[in-house]
Amino acid sequence: MAEYHRECPECGDSFVAKNTRGVYCSKNCWKKQYYRKHGEKERRKNRARYSKNKVLVKAKVHRCLWCGNQFITKNTQKIFCSQMCKLTKRRVNAYGVPREQICPCCKNLFIAKRSNSVYCSKQCYSKNRRRANKEEIKERRAELYQYRIKEINERRREHRQEHLVEARDYAVKYRREHREKIRARERNYRRRVRYQQGILKATQARVGVAKALQAEAEGEKNDRTKKRRCKKAG
């Protein structure tokens, strides 16, 4: 293949041309010489072309399709005053008009953005769903527990037997370190028991007094009825 050794007329560097028509070493050198020779001519052409195609559009007052406010723009195709109005209109076309609604779970007022929205948040939805399915969940848990109760008990026994010494050592250590805490807990427990026993005794006494008063009232009624019968018979 023949090689054409040339010298670039723009930068003066020597280079190997790919064919006989190659004159410049790069595209940048070609652009430089072209704009040096024909730059003013190209600028005139562009100015004439721009002045012919340019259409002067005056700013006009438009009315927003969503909020109804007036705005000034040169764009004849613009129908919304802001991006917010555009997005709200799109959302309304997709999901319906936002409306005020009361959440059936928390009883709070909220703005429903969709036509099929019922709850104000995911938390309320999950709470209501749990309430509705509470009995089913209990039944399923009971079935699973009964199905696996033998396996669970066996694992508990194995775990206790494996860690029996460790559990005893931990219990002794805990009692030594938290004596005051354990005593305070026992005292509170005794107080609670005494309080509950006192309430029980007081209620029993009240019930006894009420029964006694009721018996007296019934006895008085019986005496009155007997006296009336005796008077009628005499």
C-alpha cells in the first residue's frame, strides 16, 4: 500500500495521508483554515436565515385550566400556570377528586387523594385488619401450637437438662447481686396481696350487709301481708 507523506499547510507538521486527497493532518486544522477563509460569509448566511425564520411572538395572558388564575406567557400551548397544577390535574384524572373523609380506625379527618382510599395510613389499615382477623389468627396459632406441642416440650426438656447447672449458677449469682431488688419486689407483692384481700373482705361485708337488709325488708313485707290477711279473715 502506497504512503503519501505530506506537510500540513496549517500547523506545518509532517503526516502520512490515507489517500491522494489528504491535505491537512487533522479535522481541527481543516476547520481553522475554513473559518478563516469563509467565516464572515457563513455568519452572514446564518444571520439572514435566522431573521427570515424568526417569528416575533408577543406575550399573552392565559387562564390556568386547573386553578383558574391568570398568567402571562409567550408559549401558545401552555395551559397550566405551574407544575403543581399540572400534576394535580393529572392525579385527579387518574384517581379522582381529593375529598375529606373520616378514618374508621382512628376517627380522624383526612384528605383522601384516591377514590378507593378508606384509611388515613398504613398503620390504621393494619390495625383494623388485625382486629377483623383476630379470631382467625388465634385459631391458626392454637392449631399450630397443638400440632407442635410435643416437639416444643421435648426441646424445652432437652434445653433444661443441658443448661441445668448454668441456670442454677446464674440464679444464685443473680440473687446475690440483686438482693435489695428481690426484697422490694416481694414487699410489693405482699402489699398487693393484702390490698386485694382487704378489698375482698370489704366487698364480702358489703354483700352481707346488703343481704341482711334485704332479708329484713322481705320479713317486714311478709308480716304486713299476714296482718292484712288476718284482718280480712276476722
